[in-house]
Amino acid sequence: MKNKYGIPKKISSNIQVQRICQHCGDEFTARTTVTHYCGDTCSKRAYKARVRIGKVEVSIKETRRIKTQPIEVLKKKEYLTVTQVSKLIGCLDLAFLKSNLTI
């Protein structure tokens, strides 16, 4: 079917498919086979959750990069201090342990 300009008209869908919302888990009737959410609210909340997860992953990667950066610098050095060795192997500074020991 075409309109007066020769452009095909959109045919409204009479399909009714029972679906389960991917965000809230409620059952709803969808008009298309590709509908994932029961409404606009769930769609927006799911989008914000995806964005939030993405931001958290970026933050975790950045934190790991910052934490490992000094270790990479230490590995390149020829000589290390006791503090640098303790940081490299991930233990407490030996000088700190010696100062707190009681004999």
C-alpha cells in the first residue's frame, strides 16, 4: 500500500507476543518480536545500568594501570632500595618490621 506520494505506508503490527522484561523480569505483551523491555522506564534503567557497568570497568582498569606503573619502573632499575624491593614483591618494608620488633 502506498500513500499519494508513492511511498509505502507502514503497516501497523497486530502481533502480540508474551515476553519477559530483561530488566525487571515481569511478563508483558510485546507488539514486535525484538522488544526486550516492558516499557520506557525499564529500558532507561537497563541503559543506565549498562553505562554504569562500563564506567566501573574503565575505573578498575585505570586503577590497575596506576598500581602497576611504579612496579614496571622498578623492574627497569639496576639497583633497588629495601623499600623499593618490598613494593616490588608486595610485602611490608623490612625496616618497618625491624623497628617494631620487641626482643
